[in-house]
Amino acid sequence: MPLFALHCLDRPGTEDLRQATRPAHLDFVRSRADYRFGAYLKDEAGVMRGSLMAVEVADFAAARAFSAADPYVQAGLFERVEIHEWPVGIDAVPAS
């Protein structure tokens, strides 16, 4: 199955919402068999401002469904979510 990157940027002024929703978001991604890896993004001041996640799903529709089910999305944290298919590159580490 293809890998998809979810590049998510927070709405301005939502630092408290991110912190309040973070436990539910982490429970969500940890419970998903299609979640591969991810992390929060920080701005130059070191403040969390977004997320970058990789999911292994069948197609864009499934990647959008994953995103829609994320508690961060449901809480309205993100200003923008971009989803891109992410083909395995030359230097990719083989799956175990």
C-alpha cells in the first residue's frame, strides 16, 4: 500500500487547544494499524505549530478519512491539512 504524508498546520492562537487535545490525538494514532510515524512541528521560537504524519493506506480517500477521524481535526486545530502520496525513495529503510 502507498504511503501518504499529512502536513498539518495549526490555526493561529490554538496552543491551548493543541495541548488539551494532544492525549486524544496520541491515543488515536497509537491505536491505528495504518499509522507509520509522525511528530509535531515547531516554529523558530520552539512552539508547536503543526504535525507531520505518515500513514500507509490504499488511496487519497483513505488518507482523508484518517485525517478526518483525528481528534485534532475534529477539534478544529488545523488551519490547513495537505495530503500527498509519498513514494518510497531511494534511501528508504526497508520495512521490518
